[in-house]
Amino acid sequence: MVRKLAAIGLALLGAWSCAKPPTGPPAFFVGDIPSDVSTHLRLDDRIAVKEVWDALKAGRAEQARKLVSKLDTASPAYAVGLAYADLLLGDLAAAEDGFTASLRSFPDMTPARIGLAQIYESRQESEKVLGEYREILKTDPENRWAKPRFEALRDDLVKAAMADARIALAAGDREAAKREFLKVLFYAPETVEAHLDLARIYRQEKNAASALLHFRAAMQGRTEDQAVIREYAETLADSGELGQSLDVLEKLAVLEPRDAAVGKRIEELKAKLGIYELPSQYAEIAAQEAVTRQDLAALIGVKFGDLLDSPGKRTEILVDISMSWAQRYIVQVASLDIMSVFDNHTFQPLRIINRAELADTAVRLIGVLQSGGAKFVPLVEPRRIQIADVSADNYYHQAIIRALSFQVMILTPERMFKPERTVPGNEAIRIMDLILGLAK
């Protein structure tokens, strides 16, 4: 009886020693080989890869490594399979190298990115984790493993960066606030609040281009927020895009027709753009054989409206402009002394101008622009300018010399200025455009 019990005990001991130790599920998730990759494998290769992945998912790393070693090294499962074996064994550095090598050969190898995401997560490298999730979702937008993790991590990072940005902004540290808001946009480019806050910061810094960039991005996600639309319109106006600003405000007026402030701003922009005073007469200036004083006043008023925004110091009584289509601009150029008024309080809007008078007006205009901060540098020294047909005692001599020194008007090859010649519309426009270019 004792011998029988001893034999049974030895048999049980032998059986226990030969049995495989129990294994639990792996600590890491093992991503499946993409179907579009596995379908290109031969049947026996697919079977071999399945055995590898069965071992990996069961947590049998050493067995998986042996099975992988039997695969062709060119197999898409080879590098990623070894990497997962290293991952399960806790050798994160070797696993990272293996996953990276797999992606070099097979950029769309989703399980390699899943492995890298888990390695970076273990190191608390959140931005790298997010990057891997994002890459997975590019090729597999509904990936059931990556999508919920991506959304949760993204939301946490956005929330933290927004909080840090608000703290920096409250402390007056705009640079730190900008860095954090830009982080938010790296995590979630569609975040409207980050775009709006950045736009407002850049607007405070007089950086209209960057402000507009973020306002436009914010507008895509908040097209009916009237306060934002108003801010966007004002930023457009700040950057000189008055026409676009007017378009935005007119759309806002449709949303809120009772807003008197919006209506007033629309009228102001229309006045600046000269919308009411630009009938067919203005469009016809370019084709005129000889421009009139009212034509020249209108050219100055329209082209330099923003730069001549402040009212002039002089108040002129003009008795002959009530019927002129350019009345508004005549009053402006007269008050700024850009164009002179005659002793009898007439402007004579229909009077044809000559080149000498145009030179005088151009120089007066440049003087007003300089007083507003524009930089004009003579391109030719005045003392070197010699004019064959304008004597030093000519009333317009100094004005002509200055206009020539800035090169907004030029001499003929014979050094003739031809002061009495009338000015065609296209020439007047060209000269005004030259001055405008120099002013900006």
C-alpha cells in the first residue's frame, strides 16, 4: 500500500514538473496585423503569423519570439512581432527600436504605432502618445482601441493647456499665454476659444495679419456669434481691408437689424470707401483727356482716405461746389490745404488743371502725409535738378523741383517739364498711385 501511494506521488510530481506554468493576459495590448497586409501573405505565412499573434495575446513572449524567428525577415510581421515580444518581456528600448524599424519598412503598420503609443504612455510622454494615436486614426479613423484613448487624452491636454494659458493671461504674461494657446491648437486645431484668444492677443500687439488668421479660423466654427463677427470686422478694418470689413458688417446687420452701432459703423466704412460718391464720374477719370480740379480732389480723397482720416485745421467756405459729385472730397482736400481755394471762396471744380498745378498739389499732399508719419525720401538732390522750361522765378518752381526730387513726376529727355500741359486721367492716377506707394 505504501509503495502504491509513493508511486502515485512520484507520478503526480512528474506530471506537475512537465506542465507549462499558467500564463495571464499580457500587460500590453497587442494590435492586430492590418487585414490589407495579411491578405497579401501566402496561406502558410498567414497561419504562421496567426500562431505568433496567438502567443503574444496569451502573454507567451518567449514562445512568440521562437515562432517569429521562423518567419522570413522580410515579412511585415517579423520586426513588429519581435518588438511585441520585447514589450511583453519589459525591454521597452528594444521594443521601441523594433516598432520604429517596422514603420520604416511598413509606414501603415498600425500595431507598431499601438506598441509605440503604449511605450510612450508608460514614460508619460503625452504628446508623443497623442501623435501615435493621431497617426493610427489617419489610416483607421474608427479604430476601436485608439479613438477613445485619443479623444480622452486630447481633451485632458486641451483642458490643462487652456487653464495654463488663462493663468498666464491673467498674470499679464502674453508670451506664455500664446505658447499655451498654440499648444491647444496643436492638440485640437479646431478649438475656437484658443483661436479667439490668440486673435485678441495679436490684435493688442498690432499684429493684424496673425490676428486675422486666427479670427478666420474661429469664424469657421462660430459663424453666428455676433460679438466675434464684430471683432473680426474691426480687425479687418484695422488691417486696411475696409471692403471685407464692410461685407462682414453687412452680413451682421442681417442677423441683427436693430443694432444701431453696427449700422453706424457700416455708414462710416461706406464713407471711407467713398461708396456714396463713386458714381460713373469717378470710373470715367481714367479715360479723361484732361482732368479737372474735382477729378483730382476725388482721386486724392478715394486713394488716401485712410491716411487723411483726420479733419483739416482750416474751415473753408466754398460757394461753388454744391452741384459737384466730388463735393465731399473737395471739402476734405481744401480743409487740409492740399488744394488751394481762390480768394473769392470758389474752388472752381470744373477747371482743367495743368502739370504745374498737379506738381503743387502732389507736394502739398506729400507734406500732409509726412505730418502723419509717412516717410518720404528724395531720390534726387534738388540742387542737381535743372529744368529747361521753368525759371527760378516761376510761382510753381519750388513745387516742381520737389515733385521731381521725389520722382513722382519726371522731365522729358530734353529736360522739359511742360508746366502748362494738361494732365490726362491715366497720368493723374499713376502719379497718385506713386505717392500712395511711397507713403506705405
